[in-house]
Amino acid sequence: MNIEKNAVVSLTYELTDASGALLEKNSEPISYLHGGYDGIFPAVEEVLHGKAVGDKFSVSMEPDDAFGEYEHELVRAEPRGMFPKDVAVGMQFEGGAEGDDDEDYMLYTVTEVTDDEVTVDGNHPLAGKKLIFSGVITGVRAATQEELAHGHVHGDGGHHH
């Protein structure tokens, strides 16, 4: 079976930056529902369409195709007292976006801690980077009615409730 809309696709992959440095690698296959369900980068989904088990692929993605451009306005210095005493660089906290009154929460990573302030960055760690997503297709099957209704994969390598 070739990859088409509403197929469950399983694959192993490597994610590298433009210099070839390995950022992420999986040895156990991941699975996603193909056809615009936001289970994988759209640029990757486009390249995988029509391929079959055993096919290799490599997709070069500009920041807009991956984690977006780096947004300097998402870096904020907050009063030290707003954070736990043991706050340290690398910790992550959920918070609302500046001036955001609704329920949209972002994940902020602590990038600097001083006696008076804690600097947090709401950008994804890979924002602003050109990335290469490459791998091998390990499985293709038709999605179940339940998976289609839920918009994601269930079972091995997929989403579990």
C-alpha cells in the first residue's frame, strides 16, 4: 500500500540541523495519520505522499516549515520572586503570552537567572533553525474508523487515551 490520505504511516527518523548535527533520533517507529491531521510537519507529509514501506526520504525544512522564526518578543525578564527558590537555567514553565487574556498558554524555558530577574524564552528551542528530517517508512496501513473520527493514531506507536 502506498501512502495516501487516511493512511497510518509508521517511520523511523533523524532530525539534524543544517550543519548535520544530530538533534533527535528514534529507533522505535512513530506513527501518524496521513492527510492533514497535523500529526507531522506538512512539508514531510507532502514528500511522503505516494511512498511505500522501505522507502527512504529526506526533507530540508526552512524555519517556517518547522518550528517557526525566532521571535525576540517572546523573551521576557520577570521578577525573581515570581519563580520557585530553586529556579535554574533549563527549567520550563507554562505561562500566558504577553497581553493575552484568553487561555493560550506557552511553554517558557529559563535562559538566565540573576538575583533580581529570571529571563524566560517562549520560542521553541529549534525556532529559527533550518532542519533536515530524514528517515525510512516502516509501515503503511488503512486507518480505522475510530482513528479517523479522533484524527490521530491509536495503538502501537500512536496516541493512547
